[in-house]
Amino acid sequence: MAKFDVVNTELKKVSEIELSDAVFAAEPNEHLIYEVAKFQAINRRAGTVAVKNTSLVSGGGKKPWKQKHTGRARQGSIRASHWVGGGKAMGPKPRDYTYRPPREVRRGALRVALSLRAREQKLLIVDKIEIRALEDKGRKRLSNSATKVLTAGLKLQNALVVDAKDNVNLHRGVRNLSRFDVLAPEGLNLESLLKHDTVVLTADAAKKLEGALAP
């Protein structure tokens, strides 16, 4: 079991937590990272690009001139692909780019990414993060409070924060910050892990991830 310090929002150690080596000290595996990164990137492709072929272009149903004795090349339609305004030959068609690796590959990539951040000492475990709503309960005020906790308290400039979705003020406050992002444990994904310099987990979120990602 790997031991991690648990700190408060002022970076003072308050306790220790033991987490599974299988999840937070996994062996590096670049292939797992590649497969899941490809999966997330390729699934964003809409696949809606398309052009009109000869059968979709309007007009051209009548043969432009008779087959023989005109002195011109034979033609079947003015909408053939070599005519101006004709259909496109062998053009792109709508397609589905969806790619989904096996579940264990996706979970394995998360284990490798979390372990990488732990080895780099860029995995921070906090006992809890409370963002208090101010008088007007406005979103801007929540963002200001979140900025104060993350930058002044935890000394972070770019981080992914993981905590339960029940912590509504945290989610509302952090999701409007350009250099920070917030996810619930069940929404953790590889792209978000790799995109941010530091990963901040609450102790409860770390335990949930340990249970969910354990092989």
C-alpha cells in the first residue's frame, strides 16, 4: 500500500492515507495511454463531412444530345463528375469514427496516469475542499472563492480537482476558471488527467477511485 500525506487547504499535513499500489503505483505503460488518448480524440470527430455525387445533384436527367452523328463526345448527363456543376466522384461520405477500447484498457490507462502524477509528486490529496457562497450567491463570487483556495491556499496554477458532485459550490466555482477543471470521481478521464499539471483529490475521492479502478 502506498502512503500519501493528506493536507488541508493551507498545505498543512493533517493525516496520512494508504492507497492501493495497483492504482496509485502502477507500472508505466505508454501503449495504454496511447490507446485511450486515441479513443477520446477520435470520438470527438463528427464524421458529417459529405459532398453530392452524381445521383444527388439536381438536374441532368435527360441525355444532353443524341449518342451519334453530332461530332461531339457522347454524354449521358450534364451532371456527370467531369461537367461544371456536376457531382463529385468518390467524394467523402458521412461515417462513424467511434472507437472504444475494452473497459480494462480504459481503467488501466487511468491507473497509469494517476501513478505517473504520483511519481512526479503532482498528486495532491486534501482532506476536504469547502467553497462558501457569499452574500449574493453569485457564480462570480463562487469563482473568486475557489481561486483563493486553489491559488493562495494550495499554491496551484493549473490543476484538475476531483471531488464528489455533491460539493456543488466547488463544482460551480471551479468550472468557470480557465486554468482549473473539476470532475466527480466517476467522471475522471485520461485527457483531463494529462491536460493539467497537478491532480487534486479529496480523501473521499481518492478512496472511491481506488475502489473503482482496482484490478
